[in-house]
Amino acid sequence: MTTGLSFYDILNLPKNAGDEDIKKAYRKLAVQKHPDKGGDPEEFKKISEAYKTLSDPQKRGIYDQLGDEGFRQHEQGGGGDGGGADFNPFDLFSHFFGGAGGMGGGFGFPGRGGGGGGPGKKMMQHTMNVSMDDVYRGTTRKLRIKDDRSCPQCESTCQGCGGSGHVMQHIRMGPMVQVMQSACHACHGKGKVSTAAKATCAKCEGRGKVQEVHNVDIQVPAGVSSGEQAHIPISNNLDVLITFAVSNHPVFKRRGNEIAMEIQMTLRESFLGKIFTVPHFEGDIVINTLDYGVIYDNQKVRIPRKGFRQGPNAPRGDLVLWFYVTSLPEKVSKLIANDADLRKMLKDAFDYMESKK
């Protein structure tokens, strides 16, 4: 299958792309171009073939060495299985999105599970906005999903596979014939195809489609980051891809598993102390800076185990207080410059502190 584009071009990647870049490119394009979402089956197959080759270090090395046409000749000559007739892009898609933990980056998100995914399933996408408080504690959100699907009473058995959802392919390899089973492309593995809606159909009233409503509990794991995704099986016909978006907090900033808070202090407060309250998710924390001595500019103070988890069993990070001490106000600087007695007092104070070293 010659496309005129290299595998790198198909995935919109440079030739020095890393493994994570290749995965991200496939994840994005495979969901966008999936036939169940109206994508072109041939384009979907090209994307899958490109990913299968570039994600395998050995195949990628051969591809980089031989080029596009040379690699295809290598594969067809028995050197591999990257683009033969037995290659099923739907199986690759199911395997990629249905592994343990789904696409959730190690938080134990549910995947397709055994036999739950594959060809014939519709993929919906949903962005779920969550607060930093939700991320700190972990929570469960309700999601109501409406799905328009073909009326089952207006469907007929697929003639391409006889209703089984799969077809057998015979591949000749010299004197041997290999028999491979793959999903039927005519019905995308469902075994049924839509026909003209029946005007007398009581289920869809002649529309050819029926609406199913699913009320789903979505787990928001503690420590999830913006962009993390969860692949949730909804029914035999539908999966949903949840993308989490964590909103900014008015006080805190997130740095990995740490919570950072910036505190402005005057020079006077840095010497004499300042009492303030941290509005933490577990409850207010009262801080007296005198407990940490004289505060200097850009000083960090850590409060252990008050940050985020980065996994269900991972320890919490720290709450980090960043202190910023303002310089002397202009009027104070002028006062010191013009008052000899005040300068002498400051000199005596500094001499006293240096003598205590």
C-alpha cells in the first residue's frame, strides 16, 4: 500500500521523534480518524500501519535504513508483518486503548477489559473540568451520556460475514496457506448493517435511530493532571474517552506532587515575624514566620505531606511556602540616608549580630 507519504508524514512527526511523541500522535489521530467517527477506513489503516512500524525499535530501524518502498518489499518478502493482508487496524486500536489502566497514565483507570472493545464500538470524547480540591481528595462525578445508534429492529444480517462479525482470510506463503481471522470491514465487527428504516417500526418510528441514555459514575483519581485521559466502556456499542482539565486555584499552584503558595513580606515582617493563614484543602493552617527565624527573600519552607498524590498508593508531596521579601521603601531609604543617629543604631545592631556568629 503505497501512499506517497512516509510513516513520519502520516503521523505528522519529525524523523527524530521519541517513543512518547509517536504514542501521542497515534492516540490523537486514531481517535480522530476512526471509521466509527466517520473517518476513512483506508486513512485509519495507514495511521495504524505507521504506528505499528515506528513504535517497534527493530522495525523502525529497518524502515529508516530502507525507506518506505524498500521496507514494504522487505515486509512482503517475509521479513515482517507490518503491512500484510492479515494486519487489522481495529485490533491494534483495541490493544492500544484497552490495556491495563486504559490511557490514564498509571492511575488505574478502567480500560476495555477482556473482549469489551474492538471494531464496531463508537468512541465519544468528553472533557471533564475538575477543581484542584477534587484533585487533592479524589472524587466521583456523574456523567449523563446520550447516544444515537442504529435501530436494532431496522438492521439486517451482514452479507459479508453472515452475521458472525469476522471473516477468514487465506494467505499463501509459498507452499503453505495461512488462515487468519479478522473483523469484517463491511459491518466493523458488529455482524449487522443498517438498512432503510421501516415506517412501521414501533421502536424508532421510522427514523432508523434510537437514543440510549447512560448515567455513568466517573472516578476522578487523586493527583490527576490536566490532559490525563480515562477510557471508559459504557456499553457493548459505546466507549467514552474522558479528558480531565484541572482549573487554576486562586491561591495555590501545582508543581508535580507539590502545592506551592507565594507569600509577600515586608522587610519589617521578615525581621519581626508575620502570622497568616494557609487555606489548605484539609483545613486552615496557621503559620507564624518567627518559627522559622528571620525570613530572607526567596526562602522556601516545606510542610510535609500536604501536597498531592501521584498515584493511588503514592505518598503525598509537600506544601511549599515561597517567601518574597520586598526591598526597603524609598522613603525609608531616604530617612536612613539623612539621619546619622538612625544609621548609627543600625550599625550597632549589625555589629551586635555579627559578634554572635
